[in-house]
Amino acid sequence: MEKGVKLDEWGYEVTTSSQLCISAINHYYHQVLSYGKKKCVILEALVHDKDCVLANILAAHFLYSSDPSRASSCLEAAKSQLDRATMYEKHVFEAISYIITRDRDDEIACELHSKLLNEFPRDLVSLKRAQVLCFYMGQPDLSLRLALQVLSQNEGQNYVYGMLAFTFLEVGRMNDAEEAAKRGYEINKHDIWAQHALCHVFQYQCRLKEAVKFMEGCSSSWSSCSSFMLTHNWWHVALCYLEGNAPMEKVLEIYDDYIWKELDKTDAVSAEVYLNAAGLLLRLSVRGEMDAIGDRLKILAECLTDQTGEFCKAEDLLKGLKDRILRMTKKKQQLMLQGTVICNKLSEDCIVGMLLSDAGPEQLVICFGAMMIGASDEQLDVFNEVWYTMLLNSGEAMKAIEVIEKQIKKREGISFLWRLLERGYKLAQWPEASVANEKARALECAYF
């Protein structure tokens, strides 16, 4: 059948004669931007047109991690039809085919996406891909630049403001982040990323009760989310309760009913969900709640054992990581250096072994550090809390006071920080300990 040209969601030309193929592609766009659980819909596009370049390259990206062999087949199918593709499809092909190259340079990948977005600025899925790259590269300024690059062509459009809001968050522009997130929420109350960004603002500014009320009000819209986004949003709610001194039962209820229970679903078991579960338990561990979470840690560890195999496999995992890094470009090797240093500290143990043993927060954080390269400020805060605790436990009062006071200037509404500061002042035998105690007590009664 002679190929025609049809327009996708963005109004860009795609070489296909199948409207059903276009519909599946558009549905895939929606799933990506809404953090939906049905991104596999892109495979339906191939059923309706197996030669469509755009459908094949998007499918290749979707399958890259879960089914590399099939992803390669889709990549080759796209490449074989490239001479018949539209200019838009060729730009998307160039950007994605480079992303799924084994030894890619992430900076070049971002440059290719910037080039694509310059020519086709309404393609918000490509913006999302680029921002994910920037996130894991730790380059929020570049992510913001890309969002601003396309904003004028997407004024009033769905999803763009949530993406803009998150980049404002990453560079510390909280007022701009709140404005953008609220704009995105006004356009679409089910824009999960806009909801998530607004929660970040409330949480950072210690507007904890407001954050909980907002997110619980949005929670009915999360049923269609991927397991990661669903549990991550509830992780935020649980953390707000925790930082706001809600009863421990409330925090554990969220863990049991909305995070852990998601792992009972056969289609939901993923590393990200385990990280949301383990990340919350780590927070509780740092706060001395091991008695409350001990049984949950053991159950989590058993499930992780099922997923990762015997504890001694940690050395094999570390060797595999080192081998992969050796195949990377020199520039990327440097970016991964910190991660390999952390991983080397794992020795013969892995996170499962740590969880089953009597390891404290100091050991747990080493394990989590290997998995948290690329994370939000709220995710990284727990590592600071472990650091502060280690300084206090080792008697380094002056250093602890210095770093805790610096953090309190950012988030003065968190009672746990004031309790840590109180410990530091007492170690240093400073009279300010009573002031810190009074501040902590006032905050502990203020929220929930």
C-alpha cells in the first residue's frame, strides 16, 4: 500500500496510511506525559503499520531496557524505512537511536534533543526524554533551558507547565515553580507531574499540612499511574506526615496500604517501587524507629532476595558495573566515578544483607548511595540526615552544628533538624541547646 502522510498529536507529519497507527502513537504520548501504566500501547502502532519509522523508533526506546533484542529489531525496521520518513521522524530517529547506543555521551544526547526541539518545539515527549537525561546527569540548568526553549510554542498547553515547574524546583526558584505548577494544575487537574511539583514546593517550604491536604485530594487520580509514580507520590505524603510529626501509625499506614501493597501486583514489581519502599524505611531508621519497622525491613529484604539472588552476587554486580563503565567514553567514566567509589564500599554485602543484619543508618546509606545517583533534593535529604547523625555520634559537635544550622536556614520548619541541632549544642555545651529544644517542641505540636 502506498504510504501517505498523517499528523500526530503535535501536528507534525508522520509517514503512514493508518490512522489507527497515529492513534496508538498519540495514546503513547499521553501515557508518557501522564506517567501512565500503559506505555506498551506503542506496540499497537506497529500492528497497524509495521513500517512506520516513528512507531518503530518509539517502540525501540520503550523496549530498550526490558527487551533489548526486540528493541534492536524495531531500530533496524525504522532504519530500513528512513529514506521515506518525514523530516520530523528523521529528527526523532536521530535523537532516540543515539540514546539507545550502548556507549552514548549524555551531553551529545541532550544536544540532539535540543536540535530536535528547536525544529519541532511542540513535541513534549521529546522534551520529557531530554529532561530525564538532564536529571540523571545532574544538569538542572540545561533542563530549564530546554523547557524555556519550547514554552512560547506551547503556551496554555497540557503538561508543559508541570515539566517547567520541576526544572524551576531543581534550580531553587520556588516561587516560579509554584506558579508554573499551579498553572499546569489549572489546565489539567490530573497532570501528575504538576501535582508532584507543587507538593515539592509545599514540602520544601515546610507547608506540610497544605502538602498533605493537596496530595490526598489528588490521590484519586493516581490509579492510572505507573507503579513508580503512584508509590512515589504516596512516599511524598508519608514524608510530609513524618516531617510534620504525625503519629507513626499514620506513616506506616501509608507504607503498608499504598507503597508496599503495590508490590503485591504482578505488573508493579520494579526497582523504583522498591526504592520508594526502602527509602521511607531508611528515613524511619534514621529517626530511631527500628522497633516499628524491623519486621517490615525483613519482609522487604526477603523480597529483594527473590529479585537479586544470593547475597554473594553483589561482587558479580559490582564487577559488571565496572566492566560497563570501562566501555564508556572517558567523559562518562568521570561522571560515574563517584558511583563506583560508593559501590566499592559495599564489599561482599549488598543492600539485602544490610537490611537483614543489624546495620545502622550509616551502612544503609552507603547501599542507597549507589542507587541514588540522580535524585531530587527531598530524596537526598536523608543522606544529609545520616551525615549529621554520624557527625554527632562521632563527637564532631562543631562540624555538626555548622552543617545543621546551614540546612535549617533552608528548612527551619522541620523539628527533627532542631532536635539534631539541640544534640550538637549539648555536645558543645552551648546554652543555645534550650532554644533549639523550645523550637523543636513548638514544631512538634504545630502540624498534625
